[in-house]
Amino acid sequence: MPELEVAYQKFLKQVYAETENPEWNIENHPARKILDQFPKEFGKWVEHLEKLLLIKKGGYSLKNNDLSLTEWKALGFLENRQKMEFARNNRINGW
């Protein structure tokens, strides 16, 4: 789950750059409401989803009732995000 750590660190750097009171901005950022919906173990959940995505890409067939609706949506989000990052990186590298 290093991607989330990197994204979070980038977010913190942006907060420091945008405000003289970063603690206020962190607590009142619109994303806070979304993050507060998840337990503190959110990172472990995302890591679990990334492992599921890896075995899915490896050919393991997941059945409809293997995951909750939320897990399916999150898995789809992660898959789309990875595809977009791959495409962006290939454009940057001239592939």
C-alpha cells in the first residue's frame, strides 16, 4: 500500500504549501469526511483489495458473492486507477 502513503505525503506537502495553518486545513479538508467513514484500519483494507486485484489479474476467478458491493466497487476503482497510471506513465516515457 505504498501508493496511499505516497499520496498522503503529497497531500500533506500540498497542505503546507497552501496554508499557514496546515493542521486546520487537514482537519477541515473535504476529503476528511470521506476518510472519517472508514476505520483506522483502512490502509490494511486497501492492501487486502490490492492483493485481491493481483490474484484477479493472475487469472483467479472471483464470484459475485466473494466480495461485498463496497469491495467490488473499490476493486474496480483500484483497477481503473492502475490502468490510468500505466497509460500516463507510458505517455511520459514515450511508449
